[in-house]
Amino acid sequence: MIPELILTTIVRALAVGTPLLWASLGEIYAERSGVVNLGVEGMMILGAFLAFAVAHTTGNPILGLAMAGIVGGLAALIHAFVSITLRANQYVSGLALAMLGLGLAGVLGRAYEGIPLLNTVPEVSGLTFLGVLLAAAMWFVLHHTRPGLILRSTGESPATVDALGIDVTRVRYVAVVFGGILAGVAGGFLSVAYRPSWTEGMTGGMGWIAIAIAIFAGWDPLKAVWGALFFGALYYLSFRLQTWVTPEALRMMPFAFTILVLAVTARNRRGQGAPEALGIPYTSGAR
Amino acid sequence: MRRIGRFQFEPVSAPTGGWTLAVSAGAILAAFLCAGGIFWAFGVSPSRAYATVFLGTLGDARTAPEIVRQTIPLLLCGVGLLVAFRAQFWNIGAEGQLLAGAVAAAGVGLFLPLPPSLTIPAMFLAGCVAGAAWGLLPTLLRLRLEVNEVISTLMMNYIAIFAVEWLIHGPWKGQESRGFAYTDSLPQAAWLGLIPGTRIHWATLAVGLILAGGLAFFLGRTILGFQIRALGQNPAAARYAGIDPLRTTVVAMMISAGAAGLAGVGEVAGIHHKLLAPEQISLGYGYAGIIVAWLARGSPPASILTALLLGLIFTSGDVMKVTLQMPFRVTDIFNGLILFFLIGSERLLQYRVRVRKP
């Protein structure tokens, strides 16, 4: 029974871990450019809603996922405009995006509540493997290519990048919108693959956990794979262990573990921590 | 200096009160216009939606007091958050702190044998302490280990939600509730008095108003309040001046979380008279409190007005649910848009507008 439990846990962890991985990879690139986007939950739920709506109307779940990516990118564009161009507080802007996304998806999605989806994407699928490949590719780009160097430098010292004649604003826009696309796809995965249906608020806090994964992965795309797997396993176990432990205590587990993991990894991370300019709007020419 | 047509923008160090008010009002108006566009996409005519909302809230003598009753938890959460934000501590956990207060109040009301006259004061005290305790862990983690407080306070919200779910399904499930998941009703001694004909529990409202006044004095006129503001404006300078960041942040956060706990007491003792599903105890007051605090721009008395505005939006959500069959989530659209336009317009405050004579 134990080997069977371990095997199913791994498979299920891959399934739940897929959206967590995609969303946290997107957040890693956004934050590497110096922009925190707390709106992941909102971008994911918009992606989940639109993927379902498109897959239900056209019968094509892949098209649904693509549209989810686009809506995630558009939502991120709002955050980029407010926090980069208007230089508003990034935390508040991200929270506003989370609220707006949850509100929009809740209102527009009511017509789709409770409908089953006929054409779905398998749970552990191309997206899972694509996610791992994406993590590897993103790691390579970040550490071994010139665009990656520019991205990292923009998050560490935007003034230096600016002095080299590179447009800080453009780099940050690209990174934030890219992050939004990944978050949108992550949400879409939930509604056309993981639980092929639409329910209001179905992301259930996953967006916040994805942000936490970005933090304790030390903004490293490869480490995010392990983070996503770990939380995927926690999600599955919180469902599986219901025979022995009260369900409420189990459903609490991923959230309690997030705090625990952040606290435990906090000490090792000092010094090689967050991008230096994270959360600080950049004004060219200002000191 | 910039010029757009006949308007000339001159940089200023501090905006005047009138200009701040005008920019804020413009942002709120823009948010309502934008929401109108969304209603139109939903298939509801914006003019009809706003007419319905206006007639159903301000224009209806029976529902107008509901605005005030929604304002009570919003004011308590918002005015507390304002103090935390002044110290640059991003407490997103007022929702969980409110629930902790609600649990403590219900616990005292249900299980603590007290003389009836002491029950309500004990509930307020317990709720305040429980809310503060719920906020303590993220505070210490941030100060000791630099754990991001946005994430940790948010996670504490989810933990609080599941803790309440567990209590009402498990150990605290009521004898009289049959299949439903809530506790027994609190004894009459634990019920807060209402203003007749309304659901306004005036005692909690009074606590909120006194807190807003008291915190204005605290922030503006006391040493500790000054230390909180100094820490928020320039942490490095504050440290050189000998301000203890640990103590100061803990004080700011305990005020914030304690106030949210009081909001939970009000909802349990004033409205529901029992502990029930978390989404019924709080309709998202803890998150909306962020807007109350931000819109008040750091001024506790102003938060009374901004809480009323958010109270109006929450009441409108109820009206729209009933008359336009829109989900209550519609309030999140308003909240998100207002927040976006509010912070997006903030740069206008750094300028003074002058009209040039042609």
C-alpha cells in the first residue's frame, strides 16, 4: 500500500504542481525585473474562466489555454502600466489586480457555473513536461544569455542598465506581461484539465502560494520545480489523508506550510536574496 | 513643469486638501464609469444599474441604515490597517484577524460563565486580544527572519478560514443546528443592542469612531505615534534616531490586528449571534479595509468617510444581487477598480494645476 501511495502521490503532485509551477515561473521573471506582481490569483482566475468559456463554446481546450494566456498577459499589462509607467505602489496595484480578476471572473463566469466540459486536456500532460522544460529554458536564459543578464541587472540596478542605453521600462513591461501569460495558462490548466469545470473562486489561494514558491525558490526557475512538486504533494495528501485527519486541518496544510517553509528558508537566503531593486519604481535621472 | 493645452502642471511638495479631495473624487468617478462598461458587457444597462443601486440604497429608508451597518467592520479594519501601513507594514491579514476576533467573541459568549453585565466587555476584550494574537506571528517573522508579511498575513487568512470551518463542523457544532454548520445561539446577554428598526449595533460603531479619533491623536501627538510615522517614512533614519523598529512595528501591528478583531466581535455579537461560515461572518471586510485605509491617505478621521463609501459599495452589492441577479462578487470589481484609479492618480498630487490665461 505504501509504494502505491508514494507513486500516486508523485503523479498527483505533478498534476497539482503544474499550475503552481507555471504561475511561479512567471512571477520569478517579473520579480527578477524588479516588479512584484501580487495579482497572480486574479490573473489565474481570469485565465481559468476564459479557458473554460472558450473550451466550452468552441470545443477546443487548447484554444482555451491560449486565450487564458492572452487574458493573463492583458491583466498583467494593467499592473505594468500602473506600477511601471505611473510608478504607483506595486503591492497595492497587485492587490487591486487580484480583486478585479476575482470580481470579473465571478460576475462574467456565472453563466458557466456547473457545466461539465466534454473535451479536456489530460491532467499530467504536455503542460507538465512543458512546464519543466520551460523552467530549464528560463534558467538557462537567465544565467547564460545576454537578455537574461539584462533582466537580472534590471532587477538589481536599473540605473546601471539605463546608463548602458537599455530601456528599463521596456524590459520590465516584457517581464511582467510574460509573467501574466504564464499565470493565465496556469489558471486555464485548472479549468480545462485539473478540474474540467468552472466554479467561482476555483483557484482557492493557489496564486498566493505560487508567489511564495518564487520567494523560497530564491527566484531560481529550476528550484521552483521542486517547490511546485512539494506543494503539489501537499495538496494531494491533504485530500488523501482525510480518513485519518479532519478535512479542515488538512486543507489548512498548504497555507500553514507556506509560512513554515518561508520561515525555515529565510535564514539561508540572507545575502543572496531578493533582487535589490524589487518593488521600487524606477525614475530615469533621479537619484 | 508640464503643459497640456492651457493647463500648466507645477511640482509641489505637499498637495492642498482641496486638490487631494478633487483627485480622489475623480478617481472614484472614473472607477464607477469603468465599472459601468463592465455592466454593459454583462448585459445590464449601466444607467439602469446605477439607478437601481441608488434607489435601492440611499433612496430607500429601509436599506439606507444598512450602509452604516456595513461601515462598522470596514471602519474598524480600515482604521487599524492605516496605522500598520503608516509603519510600512503590509498587513493583508485583517480578514483573518477579524475571524480570530469573531471566534474569541463566540467562545466567550458560549462557554464562559460570566455575570451578564460582564459578558459583552469580556467579548470585546477577548476579540481584540485574539485578533492581535493572530497578527503577532507574521509580525515577528518579518522582524526576526525577514519573511514577507504580505504572503504570511494572507496565509493566516486562509488558516483562519479553515479553523472556523473546523470549529463549526466539529467541536463547536450546535445542538440545535440540526444539519447546518454553525454553533448554538449566544445567550441574550451576549447580544449587542441595535438602533431600533436597523441592524446598526451602536456600541461597535462607537468603538470605531472613538478609535478613529484616538488614533488621530496617537499618530499626531504622541511619541510612539511619531515613531511609527518616522519608521514608515525612513526606516534607516528612524534607526539612527534610536527608534526600536521591533517594538514600534509590533505596537502598530497590534493596533491594526486588534482593531480587526473588534470588527469580528461586532459581527458575531451584533448581527449573527453565533459563529457561522467564515464567508458569512465577513463579506471581505478585511480586504476592503485596505481600500478604506489607502483612500483615507493616512488620516484616521478621513477613514470614517472612506469606510462609509465602501459601506455604500457593499450595500450596493446586496441590492444588485437581489434586483439585477448579479453575483455579490461585483463588489470586488468596484474595489479593484477604485484601488487602481486611486494609486494611478497619485502622481497628480505632486503637481499643482494652473490655468494659463490665453
